[in-house]
Amino acid sequence: MKLVWERERVTVRDVYQALLEKRKVAYTTVMTMMNILEQKGHLSKESGDKAFVYTPTRSQRDVTRHLVGDFIERVFNGSVEPLFAHLIKDHPLSRQEIEEIERLLKERKS
């Protein structure tokens, strides 16, 4: 999905070639995954010159919001506090990250 969001219009071959730069993957695996994403409504598909062209149907922000919300609900019973506690304890934050979190919290209070 990241590649589709970045490029906005892709073919299976586009995604396959981009993934090959990072790791070995079968073309049929990419094709299957894109078909599944299309069936689930995350991608739309239209005929191109030689291949189907896929476009995202939902923004990255919307998908991320849904996935994170679902994760918090399933893993932390809907509470954000244990997730923050885990992230702060187990993943060192840079000064810049702390400042950004503080800014977001202040913005949220307003």
C-alpha cells in the first residue's frame, strides 16, 4: 500500500519491481496481494494499455487511523495510556520527538 499511496497509480509490475529492490518476492505473490486489497476495497482497478492500473480508495491517514484504533482496542482494551507507556519505556525518544509530542499534546488541549 505504501507504494500505491506514493505513486498513486501503479501496475502489479510497478509494485513487483519496487519490492525486488528490497527483497526477493514472487510476481504472483504481489498480484495475489493486490487482488486481495482490491477485493477488500482498499484499491480500485481499471484497465490500462497493457495491464490493470490500481489506485488507492482510502488515504494512508484513514487506513492508519483505522488500524491503530483497532490495535488499541484489541491489545489495550481501548486505552491509549498502556501503549504510550510501552513506547516511552521500550523505545528511546529523541529530544525532537519529545518536543513534537509535547506540541501535539498542547495543541490537543486547546
